[in-house]
Amino acid sequence: MAIFLNEQSKVIVQGLTGAEGTKHATKMLAAGTNIVGGVNARKAGTSVTIGGKDLAVFGSVEEAMKETGADVSVVFVPPAFAKGAVVEAIDAAIGLAVVITEGIPVHDSAWFWAHAVANGNRTRIIGPNCPGIISPGKSNAGIIPADIAGAGKIGLVSKSGTLTYQMMYELRDIGFSTAIGIGGDPVIGTTHIDALEAFEADPETAAIVMIGEIGGDAEERAADFVKANVTKPVVGYVAGFTAPEGKTMGHAGAIVSGSAGTAQAKKDALEGAGVRVGRTPSETATLMREIVASL
């Protein structure tokens, strides 16, 4: 099984005809993703051939859903127009919107997140500024390389795109039910807790890897959730043990103030919840191997 995305998912690409949309749609199709069309109001009624497949371009998400039965949208829309694109997906009540776009103003992200909540959370948002979600062998919605790991019994949730890729590669011989890059912006849709809850409920996910980073308190809140609700083994990694205090490191959300948000504070919280935490990605992968071997 998988969470949020599977072989039945019908995917549209908002921004399909742009350079990034075309490039990554080609890769998603090659990975077996069932892309059923795209959205670009200026090119509505046309079609494009990508990866040998003719894809219709619709004027809106609502129209695309009506014509194709799409239930997932991947958003490759420039930052200035991303808010409108995500709001359009929410208003159409698509089940999942994967927002790849980097550089969306925090105010815009907060606005469309609040809009999703006000509309009854009918649309799950992953991102923004994320690599997306992959259920290996089933479907790939985003920019995660599909050839670095196959299907298996590990669930992965990560703030960092590149660390998502590294962890998948490190554990490629075991494989993954689903891997989700949730993004490192201060305001995101799907959280560590959302993914942990879904992996706990998935009968074919046997163990979970959680990757966090300095800044904020998301990992501490996830630790509380694990302690109260997760029975499956969890291993963790927190990027930023050597980061200097008070500096923004990479992601906009990775800001440390005093002791709050430090890698050590997050490590302590996770270990207090029974999560085994590695100090490097490779050490974290080794911990997961030990767990899988004992299952």
C-alpha cells in the first residue's frame, strides 16, 4: 500500500506547458505516473505531446477534473502566480495539491493554507517548496528521482528535498511504501504529524524515517505525537548540528533563536519519545537497517 498517492491516482500538472512542468512531467510519466492532462488558461483547448503521450490542456482545474477524473494536481507555477493556482485547486476540491514552487511569499502560503482549512480541508496540500511525493512503483508526483529506490516497507517524511533523496538511496535495497518531502518553508500544508499518522495507519509500512532540521518546533511536536500515537519504530535525523546560532540556514524556516529550535533540542525531544536519532544521514540509515532486520 501507500499513503496519499497510489497507482490509481489521476494527476494533472498546473503549469504543464512551462519549461519546468514539461521537464518533470516527462520524468513522472516515465516513472509510471498516470498524468491525465494539464492546466494553462492561456492555452486551453490545445494539447501537448510529452513522453509520447498526448495530454489535453484545460482552462481550469475544475474543467480538468470534470473531463479526466483527476484527483491530484502538481503545481509548477511561478511564485507570483502560485497562490492563484493553489486557490483554484482548492476551490475545485481536488484531493491532493503538490506545490513544488519555491519562493512563494509566506503571506501567500498562509493565505491558501487558511483557504483550504476554511473549505473543510477537502484538499490536502503538500509543500510549498518541496520535492513532492513518491510511492515507488506506483506513482510519482513531483521532482523526486524515481530510480533511486523501489517499493518496500519504510515510510519517509522529510523537510529537506536532498536529504529525502539521500535517505532513499541509502535504504534503496529495503525500499519505501511512500516518501514525502513536506518542504522547509515556515508555512506548509502537510506536516510531519500528518505523515506519521498516515504511516501508522498503513498496514504495509513497517517502520518510519523522519527527517527534520533546525528552526521552529515541528520536530518537537512530532515527538509528542509519536510518543502518544505511533506504535511502529521511528528513526530520525535532524539537519543542522553545526549551524551557528541566530542564522538562517538554507530553508526560510530554519532559524534558531536561543536554545529553541536547535538540532540538539530536537534530538532530545525525539529520543525522549523513543525515536532513535542519528547524527548523520548514514548513521540514521544504519539505525533503520537494524530495526528492519529485527522485524
